[in-house]
Amino acid sequence: MMLFRGAPANRITRLFASLVVVAMGAPLIVFRNTTLLLMGLAFCAIGLGAAAWQGIQMWRERPDPYDLTRLWDDPPLEPEETNHVRDMIYCHRCGSSMSEVHSVCPQCGSPLGS
């Protein structure tokens, strides 16, 4: 059973859930019945308190943009390029393709580069 975990990714979910609790209690406030009025006020108070708590926690967990300890983190690993064998070469002048053994395009005569 997965009740609200403590991960920061669930903070926004908890914030919206507390606002739903406020929205459930708000219509109960307009009734003249004392029991419904108190229940509506309780729902609104609990929901607003939970929303304020989650907002404060989200504010505390925000990353520091001037954190110097991130300078010494390992750089992300870049994928290594594999040396693949090219079978065909492309002439950018005339648009024809030919095998790599040619150094000059047989169609237009322009030199083939890399």
C-alpha cells in the first residue's frame, strides 16, 4: 500500500490533495447547521494547514543555485563514439553517392572530403 511517501516528488501531490480537502470543506461552511459548519471549518483548517506545511517543505528543499559543492561532482558520462566503417561517401556538390575508394566525384569532378 503506497500512502504518501516522503520523497520530494510527492510534495506537489500532497499539496494538491490538501487543496482538495479545502474544496470539500468549503461548501459545508455555508450551511446554517452547526455540525456541518464546524465540520466544514475543520476540513478547511486541516487542508490549509497541510497545504501550508507542504509549501514550507517544498521551499526548504529547493536547490541552492550557489552551492559550490556541485563544482566537484563527477561530470556526466558521455557516450563513446564507435569507429564505424563507412561504405559509401556523399558528394555535397551534386548529391551522388559512391564508394569510399574515390577521392574525386566521378559525376561532377569535385574533391570528396570527410
